[in-house]
Amino acid sequence: MGKERGGALARLPEHLHPEQRLTAAQAMQLSGRGRSRFYEDVKRGALPQPERDGPRFVRWRAGTLIEALNRGSRP
């Protein structure tokens, strides 16, 4: 069950609204990076920090992530 759920959560919607919030898996998929590289780039500021709505609810705004990727933060 966990694998099915995780796979479904990682899928990106066909259209992304700039205010849409993405999970870490979706953000990694959008950026084309693996987990280690993705979090390294977040740590060094090449990609935006996530927003936290609680201790375990972490999301990235699609528009902010896309802007960072368009600035040249490519894998």
C-alpha cells in the first residue's frame, strides 16, 4: 500500500499553478534531481527552502521552485 501511495503522490499534475504546494518527491521530480542533490541545492540556496505548516508538513511552492530552476539552477 505504501508504495502505491508514494508513487501517486510523486506524480506531477499536468498544469502547475504558481501557488500549488509540492511534496519533496514532486519537487525532486520537477527539478530532475535525486534526493541528495536536491537537498544539497536547498541547503546551499540554489533552490528555495520549503514552507512548513507543521513539524511534519513540508511543501515547496511550485512558482518559487520554477523561478529558481529558470535562474539556472540545473542538475
